[in-house]
Amino acid sequence: MSRANHTVRPITEGVIWKQLLAFFFPILLGTFFQQLYNTVDMVIVGRFVGKEALASVGGSSAQTVSLVVDFFTGLSAGASVIASQYYGAGDRKNLNDALHTAYAFSLAGGLVFTAAGICMAPAMLRLMNTPEELLAQSTVYLRIYFSAITFTFIYNIGSGILRALGDSRRPLYYLILCCLLNIVLDLIMVAGLKLGVPGVAVATALSQMFSACMVTRALSREGDIYRLELRKIAFHGRILRSQLMIGVPGGCQSVMYSLSNIIILSAINLFGTNATAAWAATGKLDSIFWMINGAFGISITTFVGQNYGAGRYDRMKKGVWICLGMYQVVAVLVSTLLFVFCPRLFGIFTKDADVLRLGVQIMRPIVPCYVLFSFIEIFSGALRAVGDVLVPMLLTMFGICVFRIVWVFTMVPLYPSLRMIVLNYPVSWSCTAVLFFLYYQYRKKRWPEAGGVK
């Protein structure tokens, strides 16, 4: 494999823990701004329009958008993994083919989801039992959002490739600018022009267009061994198959996560409004940990992918254990803080005594078990980076997603309580963590001792 004109990348040399942290923090900040970006629409529309508009933007339409975007993000993860491997190997031709194939894939996927989303928006909303009084506004929001979803796909796949090439800063900068632009446009469209829900949707679409242009511009500039050229955007069959082999399991896994969480929410809803409110507040506090989890997952996937491509197998394996240790230290710290201070933290969202009590009852059995998920996230990220995705997908789907569904329909009817619903998390994480540990130990012995991407 040719390594001509390829300078040594910092991620394949130097102190491992320092490089992982340098990569981790920009991703964590980016995830924070992504959360802020998703919250701004609901805050502004709720304050300036009303609760019906808030429900239209943040209810069934938001779940539909999340399901589609998460599916495509999981699907496009294959492009990032393949790009990181070729970048680590210094393979200019295949890296550029992978880049142009990824863009062709995002454009094609955007066209398909645009047509499907515009046509099927009312049916999807009715399928989720959206109240009739919210149906019209929710349909308008979804149709405007889907009309510009290609830009969302381009940003996600472009920023994912930049991070896979070791650049986690520019995607962060673009996301911050996009978030600020969205706030300004929301205020103009909603508070100024009084456009309501359509105004929020247009502001989101314009912001996504801006971020897609920025990330495309970054990739179009001359890199050391890569450059996006719009006229060269096309499918390369062999590379597309490799990307899909890695991406399809990730997309299916994202869908299964979403469906299992919807089923859990339906079980929580049976315990009344207070339980639902407590669960919603728990989700906001819980997101602190999942932002950290996602940042560690992307970091180890990029690290392993580049070192695998460069043939640095000993460094790759060492990096997995270092990242696992770092994750566990952070998980214990976050768990301790949330366990101790969750009664006060719930007070940010509500003063209702019953909601506070139920929130603590839900959260405290979960947070001590965050450390278990470190094995799932780090090992699955490392395995994904070397193209091993089928078995990890099956372990996750059956160990977590299917397990949750079975638990809700078997254990909860036998012992109907919030605690029994919540217990599915530590039990499923424990079983799946053991399976991932055993599979990783088996799989790493089969990795070659030299070479790189073939």
C-alpha cells in the first residue's frame, strides 16, 4: 500500500491518553451544543407562541426526526470508519474515493428521505397517536424539516469524516456557529415575524444549510492526502459495499434503541402524569452521561481506525484499555454526583413533591451502573473501527434492545412498579457488558500482527 506524501498523524504517534483527551473534549462540547441546538426551538416557540406549538415541535414530530436522523447517522458511520482506516494507511486514492462515495450516499439518501418524509408526514404522526389539534402544525413542521434534510445528512457525514481524519475542532466550531445562527433566526422568525411553527422549521433548515456548506468547504480545501471535488462525487461500488457493511448494522441498532425506548416510555406512561414528568426530567439529567459516553465512543473509533489502517496494532490494543480506564473514572465521578445531588437537580425542573420523589426513585438505581456501559461503548467502538460490526450489533440488539422489550412485557406485568421498569437497565447492561468483554477478548486475538487496510 502506498504511503507516499503521507505525514505521520499525531493520533498514530505520541502519548495515547493525551491524544484521546484532546480528541474527546471537542466532541463533548459539540454534543453539548447539539443538545442546545435541539432545545432552542422548543424554548423559543414555547415562550412566544404557546403550548400547542411547543407540543407540535417537541412531540411526535421530534421523535420522528430523531428516528430518521439517528438511523442515517448510524448508517453513515461506515463512511467514517473506512475513511479513518485509509487515512491511517496513507492511501490517497481510496481515501478520496471513500470521501466522494460518502457524499454521493448522503445526497441520494437525502432525496429519498425528503420525498418519503413530505408524503408520509401525516401518516407517521397519526401512527404515533398525535392529538388531532396538533396534527396540522406538526405536519407543516415535518414537511419543512424533511425538505432540507439533505443538508442535515451532508453535515453529519462530512463532520463525521473530518473527525475520522483526526480533526474534531472544525466540526465543533461549525456546530457552535450553526447553533448561534439558529437562535438568531428563531428570534427573527418567531418573535419578530410571528411565523410560529413554520418559522421555527425554516430557521432550522437554514441553519442546517449553513453547517452543510461550512463542512463541505472544509473538505474541499486541499488536504495533505484528501480533497473533496464536487464534480467527482459519485458511487464507487467496492467502497460503498464496505461502508454499508459497517453502516447498516449501526443504522439498525439506532432504530432498535429508539423503538425499545418508546416501549419503555409507554410503560412509564401507565403510572400517570407524575411518573411521565419524572421520567422526562430524568432524561435531561441522564443526558449528561450520554454526552460523555458518545464522545468516548467516537474517540476510540477514530483512534483504533487510524492505527488499524497504519498497522499499529499494539498501540491500537493499548489505546482501547487506556480509553476504557479513562471512561470508567469519569463514569464513577458522574454517577457519584448524580446519585448524591439528584434531589436538588430535579428541583430545577419542578417543585412538585411527587414528581421529585419519583424522579429520585427512577434515577438512583440507574446511575451507579453507568460504569457497566463503558465495556459496551468502548469495545463496540473498537470493533466497529476494524470493520467487525455484525456480532456487536447482535449483542447490542438482543442484550439491550430486545431484552428491554421482553422485560417490559414479562417482568413488569408480574411486578408492576417503576422500580421494576428501571431495573431493566442495570440488568441488561450487566449481561451485555460481559458478552462484549468475552467477544472482544476472543476477537482481538484474531487481528493480524502487521499490515493495514486491504
